[in-house]
Amino acid sequence: MTELTAHTDMHRDDRDVGEKPDAAVVRDALGVGVAVGLSGFAFGVTSAGSGLTLLQTCALSLLVFTGASQFALVGALAAGGNPFTAAAGAFFLGVRNAFYGLRLSQLLALPRAVRPFAAQWVIDETTAVALAQPTRRSVRIGFTVTGLSLYVLWNLTTLLGAVGARAVGNTDAWGLDAAGPAVFLALLAPMLKTATERVVAGAAVVLGLGLLPVLPAGVPVLVAALAAPVVLWAEGRRRGTADLNDPVDARDARNDDGQKESR
């Protein structure tokens, strides 16, 4: 039923928005894949500088393939954090990809045999490109081209970075460990469209940075994840109070929402 609804919605979008040339989709996807893929060099250097071997560094990019989680892991290890704490922080950062997959599974509507392989490419960049497309065909092209170009380039530059880490020297002096988070923030910022989303992001930043001096490496990012439920709870309380103070307006607002959903 879910796939049928998504299929209907996609065809409705096709009529309303129109086709997008395949060449334009490929160009946009390659632009993202190449731009982000080059930052794999920074990960390779940072990972090698944190003490991981060449094989371990390359295995992370081949098997994990989610830049923010990889940088979080090696960053925590480089700061002397417990390996389990570092892995937990990387895991929670990677959980967001599961939610991306829920949406992309509807838009891509891939055969079951292909889905496990496609899941490896469900990351921030492929999701951003896919969601920007107007038709199912362009969604599939954007997802595939972005995923393929980024996977190949990310792993290649990871290898080059790990091999060339000795020539670079002290990675802290170059600030290469900030490349991954910077790319992640650049992709995230345009997606923060509502006030609640911006408050969650801001609170997470304050918690993460504020707790760095007092908590072990890798723990602040776990605590920062609490920003979302806390802000959402506060927002729910605020709306509940508003409903009690002005029940007529609240009822009208609910009716308007119901009419919009029915349309």
C-alpha cells in the first residue's frame, strides 16, 4: 500500500512538475559526487594520523561509507576516547541513514534483490540529490550517479590520503579533521527550514561544543542527540498550553490541517 501511494504521488509530481533532462540530473549528481568525494583524502589523512592502519582506514570507507560517522570515530580515537564510546557516537550519527532509507525506498521503488546493495549508498548526499528530483526516473538516475561517483572517489581518495599521511605530517596543523563535519553542515543547513529544526540544531551544537572540555571524547556527540527529544517535548508543551488558552483557534487550526491532508 505504501509503495502504491508513493507511486501515485510520483506520477502526480510528473504531471505537475514535468520531466527533467537526464543530462541535467547526471551533471548535478556528478557535481555533488566529485565535490564531496574529494574530502575522502582528508579522512584518509586524519584516520592514519589517529593511529589506524592503512587496511583499517580503507575498510572503514568501503564498509561504513558515511563520512560524518567515519570522522566522528577517528576523531574520538585520536582524542584518546574509548573505542566503544567512539563507535557508539559513530553509530548514532549513522542512524539517520535508516530514516533516509524509509523515504528513498518509496521514491526509488527498487526490486527487492537490489535493495540491500542500494542501502550501502543511502547517505546525506545521495538523499539530497534524489529528493531534489521531480520524477521517479530522475530520482533513480540522481541516486545512482551520485552514489557510484561518490563511492568510487571517496574510497580512492581515502587510500591516497592514508598513504600520503606521512608527507602531510601533523593533521591538526592542517585542520583536515574539520573537512568532513564542514561538508556535513553545508548539506544540513539548507534542510533546516522550520524554527523547530533550527532550535534542535542549535541546541545540539551548544551541547556538543559545551561538553567537549568536561566529558570523554565521543560522549558529547551522544549527549547532543538529546537535543531533539527535549526540544520536541518543549514544543509539544507549548502547543498544548496554546490550545488550552485558545481552544477555538486550536480547533480551527486542526480543521484546516485536516482539510489540507484530505486535499
